[in-house]
Amino acid sequence: MIINKLVKIYFSPTHSTKKIIYTVAESLAVAEQRTINLNSLEERHNFKLSLQSDESIILGIPVYEERIPDLLYPVLSKIRGNGQPMILIVTYGNISAGITLKQLSKMMKNQGFKIIAAASFIGEHSFSYKDIKIAAGRPDSEDLAIAKNFGKQIKEKIEFIENIENVPDLNIKGKISSMGKLLPRHSEITFAHSPIIDFNLCKNCKACLEICPVNAIDPDNLKSRDKLCIRCFACVKLCPNNARKVIYKKPLLVKNTLKQLSKKRREPETYI
């Protein structure tokens, strides 16, 4: 079997998932590729996928609360196939990938795809900021080397496939951690304010308006609207002037808890 066409689909506000997707896709060495970036709220609302019979998909999303992010279900439900090969990637902030990969695999299988490979990778945690460094700089060179090799392994696997219907299902593992079971849903709102803007540093470039994946930033004053903000903190991490800040609601509790949970360096886990 040969993959001649590849569709890269990802949601990646801080670009961690995008880096992994592009690295794996590069190793697949597919000549004809197209990209669907789901970071934009407008793109997700207007999403329509016309998939050709000879196109394969690599799909990547971040882990939110050890699960598929709620905001992605409407668009993910529109990704429909007819037996095409699919590669799944999830990224998480070095604490727990939970059941995200299992959820995504089950969903895409039910929507007509054959999952031929899947992996969980580590990206910098959204709450990582200044004195709380959680998986800072990841995916790093080691992660990208694993992603590159993962792509090569997938390519080798594909070359040996004669009939995709006969490829056995992947045994993807995953469970909600003890902490994940204790915390209420959308707990990020409990532990952090929406980003605060420092007008002494802000140059009014309005890059944050393009960066925010949920249109939570008021275009008139550039302040984050608390009820809309999902605390991905992409606007903080990607602001060219460092004019936006993360303010924790319970700083001592957040710092101690996150430092303890993220003490061990987690490594990517692949299924092929």
C-alpha cells in the first residue's frame, strides 16, 4: 500500500501539536499534502471536509482535563471517512494524557476510518509560566526525534499493508488519573484568571486577536473575556511583547500541585 495524498488536521493554539504533526508528516514523505488548521473559531464553525478516497489523514489535538476538549466535538464529528487510513496524535502537559487517545480512536473508527498508528506526545503545559515551569520547551529535540522515527515506522508499516481491512486494531491504553477524577470539569477556571494585559508593554499590534482560538479577547480594549477564555494561554506564550500574564487564583496551591504532578519527565507513547 502507498499513501499518495495526506491531509494534516490539527488544533494547536500554542503550536505544540502542530510541531509533532509536521514532523511525523515529513517522515511519511508524502508528495501531496494539504493542511486544515482548526485554531480559528470561524474555521471550526464553517468546517467542511471533502475527503478523497485516496487521501489519508493525520489528526492532532491537545489533551484538556485528560479528555478530548469539549470545544472540538462539533468539528471532530464532521470528519467522516470511508475506510481511509488515519494517524492520531495527542499532546499533553507532562501530567496525564488520560483517555484522550482512546476517545479519539473510538470516535474516528466509528466515523469510518482505519486507525493505523497513534501516539501521545508531551507539550509545554498551558499553565507553565515564569516560576512554574511544566514541560517548558517541549516538544524538545528528543521528542521531535521520536516523532521523526515514528513517522518512519508508520511509512514502513504502510508499505507492508496489502489490504487495510485486515490490519488489526491498535490496543490503545489510557485511564483518568486519581487527580483527574477528583477535579471538577473545567477546573482551569478555578485555578487561573483569564490572561491579564500589561498596557505598559502592549504595542497594540493585536496579534492576540488572531492567536486566541475562541475569540475571547475584546477587540476594542484587548482584555480577555473571562467567561469565554479556555485558559490555553496561547495569547500569553505567543505575544511578541510579553504583554500578557498568567495570574493564578490560588498561587501556592497551584504551584505546589503542578510541580509535584509534573516532577517526572514523561515520554511519548506510540502505537503502531
